[in-house]
Amino acid sequence: RKEVEQDPGPFNVPEGATVAFNCTYSNSASQSFFWYRQDCRKEPKLLMSVYSSGNEDGRFTAQLNRASQYISLLIRDSKLSDSATYLCVVNMYIPPGTYKYIFGTGTRLKVLA
Amino acid sequence: DAGVIQSPRHEVTEMGQEVTLRCKPISGHDYLFWYRQTMMRGLELLIYFNNNVPIDDSGMPEDRFSAKMPNASFSTLKIQPSEPRDSAVYFCASRGTPQASTNSPLHFGNGTRLTVT
């Protein structure tokens, strides 16, 4: 089982739609969580951190469910410019005492006019 | 403020040649990471440094790969000899150490696209 798993997609949605992605992680000792966005042939860029209580940034909402070990990203009123690959990142505890940022393989989103 | 700076942006080389990738982290960041990205495997952590010291190099594929960080503002990733299967995009990322250190995100450079023929 992969340490961080995402549905690769693609998710093809019309402009204005709401779309949600999930990401599951295997290590219950994971400490912190992030969503990154990566455009074609570009570097990953931080979209938002994910906090235990859930957090919102404009049209984007992130949630964490520690009991079920998944995080989610909700995009409301999607725009053409939201088309990208969304990477789930988990800062995971690796025994005996280090942390690693583990990336999912990403979910591709295409917003259609 | 300047972000993470990587060079070169593109590198095309022949099999067997030595390749050196360079990275300058964000000033004040004391963690530096090297990742490799391919279509098949996604982003893989190769090695990371804290205060210029390698902490975890378990992701380095084999002895042909080596990384150094001689000072806080510079790191290199070297492949010698290079092989076609090393073709990928190599990203450098850095991170600061706030009080809640595990919550700090990574900041990526533009990457080096390596093609080994």
C-alpha cells in the first residue's frame, strides 16, 4: 500500500462546478498536511495547509480526518484557471526519529468552458 | 524576496557523462530537499539536509548519485555516470524552522529538466 494515495483522475468538470478530491495516508503518526498545485512543466506550489479543524481560503476548503486518515480538498465555483494537478502532501513520521514530506502522485483537474 | 533558485533549467547530456545540478535555498531556511519527478513515480525524495548536514539519504537511487551542501546557501546534486533512466525533473526545495516546525511547508525551485541520451 502506498504511503499517500490519490485518485489520479482526470476529473473533467464544467466551469462553476464544485469538485472534491480525497487523499488517504497510511501512517497514523503523520504530523502535518498540505495541498499543492502543480501546473504542467512547473514546480509544485503551496495551495494551502490543512488544519485539524478544517480551513477555508476563498473557494477552497481543506479538511482533515485523522480517525479515517484522509484529507480532502473542495473547490467551489471552479474556474478554467483551476485546471492543474493537485498534490496531497503528508509530513510523515519515519521511525526511529525523522520526518519526511511524502507526496501523492496527484489528481488532475480539467475545468471545461 | 528571491525564492529557491536552481540551475540549469535544462540539461541534455550523453550517457556516461557527469551531471551537476545546483540549488540556492531561500535565505534563512535551514532545511533543503532534493526531489526527482517522473511520470511513472511522481515526486520522490532523494535526500534532505538540516543545517548543511545530510539527515536522510535513503532515497538516493544508487552510488552514482551524490549530494553536498558546503554552506547554508548552496547545494549540489551530482550524477556520475549518468544513464538514460536518470532522465527526470529534479526539484530542490527548502523550508524554515518555525516553532511548530512540522507544519512548515516546502518551497520549490523551478526544477532542472534532465535528459540523458
